[in-house]
Amino acid sequence: MNRATANHGIAPRAKRSASAELRRVGTIVLAVAFCIVWIFPVYWMFVTSIKPRNQIMTATPVFWPAKLSIDNFMVAVTQTSFLTNLKNSVIVTAVSIILSIILAFFACAALTLYRFRGRKAIMVFVLAIQMTSGGIIPQFIIFNQFGLLNKYSGLILAYIAMVLPFAIWNMRGFFLNIPKDIFESAAVEGANDWQILWKITFPLAAPGIVSTSVFAFINAWNDYMTAYTFMKDQSKYTLPVWLSSFSTPTMGTDFGGQMAASVIFSLPVVIFFMIIQRNIMKGVTTGAVK
């Protein structure tokens, strides 16, 4: 009787173990399939950029060329507008991100470290702006009335308006996780508000500032519609608009040059993220020591 009972108890456990193993295998297969679907466009972009130009539009797909070529990159970088548009993107994106992070830092410090009426209403307003984003047509009308179209300052203000609500909302979560006892102890020791802000709050919030700057940089760097709409002079276009120049109604699409240009366009994002990744760890350790 005991042996039969034991065998009866082993069977459900074996079934549960087999079911758990099946779920684990299914999860792994689903994750691998997701990774393949995600990475294949990036892989195809890179492979197309290094193909000889006569192997790009073939009936049979060439998944890896027998001979590598840099002709597509030469076509991309030798365009007369490349360096100018690259300079425009770097200037506009860098200034927009720096100003947005500074404004978001002070806004989060005020909304989390100080108590005053209307804090929740302000955050609801920021969230509403982030969700609705205003629309590009009202911005165009307002900027036209103030004479900000076709100017770097106007594009920078547009990017700040686009990035700032997200920066405030995202960075605020890191500020809320800072223990309030640290600020109270610093105040007891005689530190003023500026000392608390720069010597305590800034190091502890550094991971949030860095991660927010990554997303803000990607949003501003990748923007096409705002730069194309606000800038009338082609010499003031940014790189996303430059990418569209490889496809024209009369000449068609230069897929090799466009893919090479896309690789070049993606490199600053990758490099920026790699640099920021090291700084994230520095910010975490600095916050822990402080």
C-alpha cells in the first residue's frame, strides 16, 4: 500500500518536472527567435553596406559577400552635404541634451526635495505633455510667429520641448529613491541647499542622469520630421534628413549608399552608449560611497 502511494506521488512530480522543462525550452526558443527577428535588420543593413554594388539588387539574396567593398561608404561620405549635416546634428543634439538634462535636474530636485503646493499637479501636467507631445503643426505656427524657423536656436528649443518632459519623468524616479535621511543629516551638519544639491544629490542621482541622457540623445539624434519641417535651408539639415537624400523620385533609391549611411548614422549612438555605460557604473559606486 505504501509503495503504491509513493509511486502515485512520484508521477505528478515527474509530470510537473517535464512541464517545467518544456516551458523552459519554449521560453528559450521564443527568446532566440525574438533575438533573430530583432537583429536581422541590423545584420542586413551592415551586410548590404559592405556588398559590391552589383550584388545588392540580385534575384538570389547574398547573405555574406565573397568580396568586401567600401564603395558604398565612399559614396556616402563623399556627398557634399555630409560633413555639414553631421556638424549640424552634433551641435543641435549636444546643446539640446545638455540643456534638457540641466533643466530636468533642477526640476526634479525642486519636485522631490522641497514640499510646496501643486507638486502633483505639475507632474500630471508633465505626464500629459509627454503623452500628447503637442504636435508639430502648432509648434511650426508658434515658431514661425517668433521668427525661429530655419535657425539652430529654434530647432534646439523644439528638441528641448520634445525631450524635457520625458527627462523630468524618468529622472524623478531616481530622485525619489534617494533616502531623505541623507539630506537631513547634511542640513544638520551645516550644508546649505547648493552644497546638498551638488555634493550629495548630483552623485546619488548620476545613474538616473546618465540613463536619461541616453534616451534623450537617441530621441534627438534620430528625429527627422522636426528638422525637415523647421529648416528651410538644406545646409542646415541634420543627418536624418541627409539619409533621405539617397532616395529620390527621379533616380530611385541607392540602397548600398543608404545602408552605408545608416551604419555611419548609427555609430555615434553606439559609441555614446558605450561611453555612458562606463559612467553608469562610476555613478553607482560614487553614490554608494557618498
